[in-house]
Amino acid sequence: MKTYLIRILLVSMLAVFSAFCWTAYAQKKQSSKVVWEYSIVSISSDNAWKLSELGKDGWELVSVRSEEQMLGNVRQVTIKYYLKRSTETAK
């Protein structure tokens, strides 16, 4: 009877310890989420070197969008660059 109680106690302690370890592992795993920040930049074709500078600062190009607008008889083209970087890179 005494050994039976010791076995039950050991199994219970093992279960509690396993639950504690799993909770600590899950919290550590959750804290490694990547948080992004975003930026939209308009750069003319003669200043394209600025994209390289942004890349050195950790920005990644996600998308490019061209927008056309008529101003009287003149067509104005604006190119927007959508960028992202992790907040860890920004620090």
C-alpha cells in the first residue's frame, strides 16, 4: 500500500513538472514573434539609389505600385514603393 501511494505521488509530481515545462516552453516560443513596421516611399527614377540605402537600413521591398494622374494636358506618374522591416532591425 505504501509503495502504491509513492508511485501515485511520483506520477503526480511528473505530471505537474511536465505541465510547468510545457508552459515555459510555450511562453518562450510565443515571445519570438516577429513584429513588422511598414513604410510607403515615392522615389523618382533618378534617385533610385535611395532604395539601396533603405535596404542597408533593413527595409525589404514588398510591392511596387504605379499611379497615373492627368494634370491638364500633362500625365504625372508616381511610383510608390511599399517596404517592411522587423522592429528588431530598427533598434
